[in-house]
Amino acid sequence: MLASIFIFFSMGLFLANYLPYAEVLIVGGTLIGVFVGFYLIYVQLKGFF
């Protein structure tokens, strides 16, 4: 989960140098990373139980 958040966050920071609306991408990327992380944990737990 932390890895996916870090990946999306660093992608947002990387794109921040090139795009004017990068703050939206950073916030959105962080939220996407959080949701993807929770979804991956949910899938793993569902398969475990």
C-alpha cells in the first residue's frame, strides 16, 4: 500500500515540473494510491479468508 502511494506521489511530483495544474495531480495521485493500496489489501484479505 505504501509503495503504491509512493509511486503515484512521485509520479505527481515528477509531472509537477512540466504541468501547470500539478497540485491537482499530486492530490489526485495520492488519493488514487491510497485507494489502490486499500483495494490490493482487500483482494489479498478476501483471498486469505
